[in-house]
Amino acid sequence: MDAMWLNRESVDQQLVGVDFTELRYDPDSGLYCHNGEPFTGVSKARAANGKLDGLAHHRAGVEEGVSVGWYPNGRIRVYSEMSDDVYHGWHIEWDEEGNKLVETHFTMGEEDEAGV
């Protein structure tokens, strides 16, 4: 995991994205769409105070790449690497104090036995 994801404000400034509320999920196709088309890019979710709450990378309407969420205090809550809408790479979760709770490695949605 790249340390850049630990700094919510920096990520918010560096990555251009659309507000997650602008995406529409199509249950028939299983795709997230923007303006009627499968979405490719970054979506950002915001808390009521306007702070970045989470973001996800999408390709052709599915999650592809890094997805991250933060606690209100700014600490990272979850980091996931996705491919074709399934975990592929690291999935890590922390508590609000920054203690790691989960660290699992996946290959196309299947947990790797050794965790590596």
C-alpha cells in the first residue's frame, strides 16, 4: 500500500473525481453509470461536513483499482485493491486509533492462504 492513501486531504487535492451521488447503479447490468454510460474514473463520497469520506476507482462501470475510506478524524479506515469488482490485492482495515484489524491478500476474489 502506498503511504499516499494515509493523507485524506492530500488525496482529495490530488485526485479529480465525480461525487458518488452523481453515479447511478444499474441492477440489471451490475454497473455504476454516469450520465447514462458505464463510469470510468474516480468517485468521491463526502461526509456531511464536506470532508472526503471515501473514494473508489472505476473502469467501465465496475470497481477497478484502489478504494479507500477514512474515519471522521481523518485516519484511514479501509484500503482495498479491486479488479473487475472483486478484491484483488490487499484489503486492510484499521480502527479509529490507527490499529490494524485486518490484513488479507486476495487473488480475483479468493483469499490467499498465506496472506501474501
